[in-house]
Amino acid sequence: MESKNPDSRNELRRATDDFEAFLFHRFVDFEKICDNLPDAIYIADKEGTTVYVNDMYQQLSGILKEEVIGENIHQINREKKLYTNGILPTILKQERRSEKIGVMNRTNTTVYITGFPIFDDNHELKYAVAHDRNIQQLEIVKDQLLHLKEVQAKTENEVQYLRTQQIKQVDLIFKSPQMYQALSTALAVAPTDASVLITGESGTGKEVITNQLYQASSRFNKPFLKINCAAIPETLMESELFGYVPGAFTGASKNGKTGIFEMANSGTLMLDEIGEMSMPMQTKLLRVLQNHEVTKVGSSKAIPIDVRIIAATNRNLLECIKEKTFREDLYYRLNVVPISLAPLRERKEDIDVLVHHFLDVFNKKYNKQVEIYSDALHLMTAYNWPGNIRELENVIERLVVINHSNVIDKKTVSMVVGIPDNDGYMSTEKTYNLKKATTNLECQIIKSALTEFRTKRKAAIALGIDHSTLVKKCQRYGI
């Protein structure tokens, strides 16, 4: 709106010319830029005359540009009452930055206003600028931020829970010198970042020792992941370990994937059943361990990683090296500190304490008070336990669950569980028929292994025989 006073018109024209010159020297397409901002902009000269407002100002306030450009902000506030708690009079008076909450009365829009002065080269006030943001938008942003914080807190709680589950275990129960030596080695190497290779038959406690290593390490409470190398298909192994970028291959997620190594960064990664990893993947794993970096599938950018490796296997890796199914250089990279776990049959001292420990655990779990007779315990101690501690735990749980008399006797162990009573074989025979007793014992051991490991292939590995040999024996015994 143009003033009727010629002097005022000239003064306004000069102010506008000055402002346009100011904009020309400092901005490119100033108006186009400001009109596309999500916030309102209001500019007055040092006298308080409005020289510019942007499109968002019109939208938020409901006031047209021509209603205010050329008008003095003091007059606007007095006569039109367009604002409540406007900020520009304060900026013109105090010549310093200020912030407040105001209301645009026509639209009843509450805005968060930031006001600031602009000075000329002589440090004299030239313009006062108000930047208005719809408070409702800030509330939306605030709600989104609170939601993100809730999601982050939930995620952190889930990660902590999963990490707790990763290291959740029964107490390390043992009495044998072999386990004492293994634990001593684990605790000695735990504070370091040295790679550890844990070997032993299935069920001997490799994961338990891994948990002990992690809990005693300097990386405790940092990422701790476990991956079973035998459980991941060869075609997916690389993308699981190293991740992939969007569009890396057909069927890849459009968001890409973070690999296990990257997720375990700064923490510990257990590679269980490392002996099952293919030779091509062994080569890629070796490169990661040597260079301390991973490259996602479909990318050429290397990502630095700092991961402590604990590997475990039930295979004899030296034999695998001879058979050319395992890389020798990878073996020595992993086998910085070896820990070998003896099978349960070679540490009979542990059977007694483990039996009583598992009895306590399952009595509490099933609300029972089952006890074991000494002759039954003696029979269990004499058994070879091809499935090791895992089989023993399974057997004790089964004995507690099916028990109705609160006692486990020799007959129950022999007949129900499948552990052979050797004295029974001898007492029921007219003569010492060694061949028949041996056959019965072999049959019972095979049945026990099949019960424990579910498949003939896994049972054959535990029994230390070929799969084809086990199939033939099962056919012979009608198992």
C-alpha cells in the first residue's frame, strides 16, 4: 500500500532501492529462494517500514503482501492488530537477536519467532528481520523426535536383552583337571584381543567357554554376535557376513543389508563350526582378518572393522588341512590361542557334579524333588556319552519329566533312557556271551545317539563313524 505523502513515497522508494541493491549483491534469486522456504520471512528497514515478506508469510498469517509492504510496523500493530506479541519493534529498539512465541490473529496461528538485526558497513542498523515458524510444525517435529527416542530406547533394550540371551548359560560346573586347564587358559587370554580357536566334540561346552571369554574381556557390554557357519547356505554366507549394497543382486533389499562383521564392530564375533566353511569363503574371511576391513557385496568401498574373533569347531582342522578342505594360513590366523575341550568320557569326574547340577535345575523348572540312587549314578558315570554334556543334560531332563516316584534308579536309567546296564547283560546270560553283550551295547549307544542328534548324519559324526556305516548298522539291528 503506497503512502500519499510524496516525501514518504520517496523515502520508501529509496529504502526499497537500497534493499534491492543489498539483495543483488548478496543473493541470487533472493525472492524465489525465500518464497520456497517452509518458514515465514518479514523484513523491515531501520525506521520500521515493511520492505519484504515472502509467500509463506501470506499463507501463515492470512495477510496479503500489499497490505503490509510500505506500512510501518508500529502503525500496523496499533491500527490493524494483526499480531500478538510481534518481535520487530523489539529488534528495532534493542538491536539484538530475540526469540518469542507470537500469534498471527487472522489465522490464529501460533508461531515461534526469531528476530535479528542486520547492520551496514558502519555497524548501524539497516534492517530488522523476523523468521516465523508454525509452532504446530515444531510440535510435529517434537513428537517425531520423541518417537525416535522411544524407538531407540526400545531397540537398545532389545539389543541388551538379546545380548543377555547370547551369554545366558548354566554355571560352569566341573571338577576335572582338563576343564580347569581350559578355563584357566580362557580367563588368561580374555583381556587381550588375541584370536581364540576352541576345539572339541559337539556338546563339550565350546559356547560356554566362549561366553566366559566374552564376559571376562575388555569388550564386555559391546556387541557380541554368534554365527553358525554350518547353518548358513553357501550362497548367502558372503552377504550375511559382509552385507550388501542396494541392488547388489536379484532379490536384494532396496535398503541394502548390514553384515554381521559390521554389526559386531568394536565387539566380539564367534564363528561356530568354522570347519564347515567353504574354501572360497575361507579366502574372503582371511582377507578380512588380515586387512581389518570388509567390503559389502556390490560395493568397492572398504569399511574398517575392529572385531575380536573366537572360532570353534568339532573337526580336526589339521586333518582338514591335509585333505585340502581348510586353509592353513587361515588356521594359523585363528589359532593364536588354542583351547581344546576333552569329551565327557575322558573327564568322568565332571559327570557326578553335572548330574546333580542338572537335577537341581530341572527339579526347580518342573517343581519336583527327584533324587538319584548311587547305582544309577554309577551306571551313568560308566557310560561314554557320545553327545557329551548336551546329551547328559537332555537325559536328566527326560528322567525328571517322566518320573513319578521321585527317585532315579539303575533300572530306569537302563531301560527307559537307553543307557545299557552292563551288569544286567551279564546276570541274564547263562554264560559270558561277549559277542551278544557287545552287540547289545552297540545297539543301545546307536539308539541314544539317534535320540540325541535326530538325524543319522549328525549321529554318525558324534559316534565317529561314516554315515553309510551307521545306516548299515541300523538296518542290521532293525533301528
